[in-house]
Amino acid sequence: MTRIKLAPNVEFKMDINLDNITDSSRDYDVQQHKVEIIQEFEKRLSQVFPEGFKIDSMDFGLDKQH
């Protein structure tokens, strides 16, 4: 088995319940839940990529197109 390294520029969409956040909330309000969002995202990634992953940076906000 050969282990490779991938470094794609990717956008993910994620459904998550956040207190006091609605479709009309501002991105600033969403970003106040940074810890919860990153923990949930990393939990999901670790289930798909148990070999590991590294996140250099992350931007997020509401998906206005759903």
C-alpha cells in the first residue's frame, strides 16, 4: 500500500445545528461558533480519512444558495 498526500482547494457544505443561527443570520454571527463548526468538521473528516488530514486555514459562513 502506498500512502499519498493530496492538497486540493475544496469547498464543503455542511448541515449543522447552531444555537440562535437562522438563514437570515450574518456570517459574523455564524463565525462566533467557530469552535463547534471546526470540531464537527474535523470529526466528519476523521471518519472518512482515518489516516489523517491537516487544515491550514478555513473560512466559513452561511450558504445562501441552498
